[in-house]
Amino acid sequence: MHHPIRFSLRLATVLFAAPTACFAAPITWARDVMPIVQERCLECHRPDQVGPFSLTTYEQARPWAKSMKQQVASRKMPPYPGNPGGIEFHGDMNLSQAEIDTIVGWVDQGAAFGNKADLPPEKNFETFEGGWRLGEPDLVLQTAEPFTVSGEISDLYQCFLIPLGLDYDVWLKGVEFQAGNNEVAHHFILFEDMGGTFPSLDDASPEPGCECADMDKIAGARIVKMWAPGNVSPLRGEGIGNKLTAGKNLILQAHFYNSTGIDQVDQSRIALHVAGPDETIDKRIRLQLVSQMMLDIPAGNPHVDHEMQIQAMKDMTLYSVGGHMHLRGKSIGQWAVLPDSAEEIVMLDIPEYDFNWQLDYVFEEPWKAPKGTKFIMRSVHDNSAENPVNPDPSLNVKWGLYSKDEMAFTGHYYTFDDEKLGITPEAIRPEDVARLNGANIESD
């Protein structure tokens, strides 16, 4: 028996529900996509930043629409390969699935602009004179001469002396880097020359700086800060600093990776942000690495695991974590196991390692690691021909500094909880600011 009233109700439901599905508002740049781009992309894709093109307007973005879809759908962009796991990251750039679906849907629907009135307010990125991000720096230092990276050299570590000549300690709150040539500057490490051995090596080299893949020959060099494109760590919190010792100079190690086939010129610079006498320094920031140097990666093997563990000898507070491999790197991560616990806490998980993007992942809140906490590094290398960036799958590979070699380490910046230095730092004296800021920097 038919029920005409029920049938009519069903028909009405279909007729009145259909327009909602069929005539849903189209996805537009102005209303839907630009807010995502502002939060996730403009950090790099705006004028004078590391992105190869700008996305600040629809006109700039529209020619790249198909590429944007491909890159976000594969999660290659934004270049934030790390997953936070059990500890949230400050400034996490990972796209949500909803954000990916919005960008993909926008392109699939024709990449329309939409209504100008729907555009979000312009996002202002605070920068300071010289393009620095963390504030007006106390010192801006530059390598003494431009350096030419030959088109015939695809992989080079070159170190440059950056004299300080200070007869008093200073306490760093932060360091910023500006690559002189983003085409070839893969990453930098700033060292403090604790042994004073570098000037003689520098003098013996006929070109600016000297080759320094083997840092063991620079006895006592201490890592101050590491940098890779797109990576700007915030200033250290109140009472925390990184000590630069009186009488010591700095060494800038540049890893140049020239795949252009032509000569490239670089003259990079750094900015130092220094604590002043209005702050009391109680804790010194330190870097601890979890390194597996006994690497054994057979030729052709697509999946080679390594692991390393270390233990916290005192109560510690951690501020950030990172990981480093070379071109055969497939995945890397760091885990923590608290005392009297078997649970592994994911500190950092990079399931698809990318040699081009090596970031310092800053924790949203400092993380406490009691004495006895285990830190575990796990890595996987792919030495097969299926790895598209493998320099040579026919080689058995060990630990080494060059990109044809391999590495596997994670690390974290930390302080000791029981440390209370009570130091009143001295600001950089005006005569030193004038001498150092004017040493190698050409006027703009």
C-alpha cells in the first residue's frame, strides 16, 4: 500500500535539500584561501624572504595555483617536515586536512578570486632595519669578502673568520642569519673559536676563508647556533643566554650546495641580539646532540635503521629539538622516556626527511626532563637507486661531513634546572658597536 503523504514528504525533503549541496558557495581566494596563505605561506613567500616567488596577492599566486595544489596535497609545502607528537611546537606550520582540502578544492574549481570585500586584513610582518626579524640587533657582522662558489663544486664547507676582539663576556639572546645567496647557501653553523686556532688556518688559504669539512682541525670550536632556510628561532626567555667568552672570535661555517652549474657569489651576514645590564642571567643555554656516528649503510639498501641513546645527568629544561641527515636520509626522530616509565614520548617525528629543510622546532612551552630521562634518536637511510637524490647507490656509506657521506643525529637546546648564575651582563660598548658594525658592512 502506498502512502502519498510520506512520499510527498520525502520528495519535498529531496527538492529542498538539493540546492544546499548543488549550490554551495564556491571556494575563493579572497574568502577561503588567502587566510590560509597568510598564516602558513607568507613567512617565506613574500618580498626579500627565502621563497622563490611571492604569494601576497591573487595576481602573484594565480600562476602557481596548480603547483600549490600539488605541493600541499603531497604535504611538501609548507616545508615543515616535523610532527610534534607529544610536545606541541611553537609556530607549527603543518596544514590541517581541512586547509589542504580548501586549497585543492579552490584549484579544482578554477582558482577564482571571489569578492574583494572578503579579503582578510593585510598581515603585517614586523621587520627591522636591514630585514632582521627579532628586533633591532646589537651587532651586524659580515664575512670580510665575497666568496665565489665555483659552478664545478656542488658540495663545499667553507669557514670564515668573524673577529670580535671584545675583552669582556657578552650573553646572546638570539642570532639571526641572512644568506647572501639563497641559490647556494644550504645551511650555516656559527662557532666560537675557543682554541684560537682558526686565524692561522685562514691565513694559509689564498681565498676568503678556508675549507673546513673536518672541524676537528679547528680545535675547541664550540657551536653557538645553527641555521637553515626559513628557520628563525625566537629570542631566549628572561634570564637565559648563550655566553660568548672574552677574547674569542667567531667562525661562520657555510655549507654551499651549488647545483646551478655556474659560479655563484655569496657574502652572508649575521645579527647578534645581546642581553643588557637590565637583565640578570641565571641560566646558560646549551646544546646536546644524540648522534650515531657508527653508521653502516650498505650499497643499494632501501631501509637501514640506526639508533642512539643518551641520558640526562641532571634535571633539565628543554626549549627546542631538531634532526640532521644528508641525501640518503629517509626519516629521523627523537623520543624521550622519563625515569620510572616505559612510555616513549615523541619529541620529534620527521617521517619524510628533506635535506633542504632542516629546522629547529621550538616547543610551545619549555619541557622538563628530570635526571635519568633517556633521549632516543632513531633514523632510517635509503641507499637505493629508487631514492631520487641518492648521490651514488653503489657505495657503502659511513659517517662523514660531505653530502655524499651520511649523518644521523638529533639534538636539543636546554638549561640545567639547578643553575643560578646571577650574572649582570655588560652591554656591548658603543666603541665596539661602531667598530664591529662598520667593519665589513657596506652602507645600504
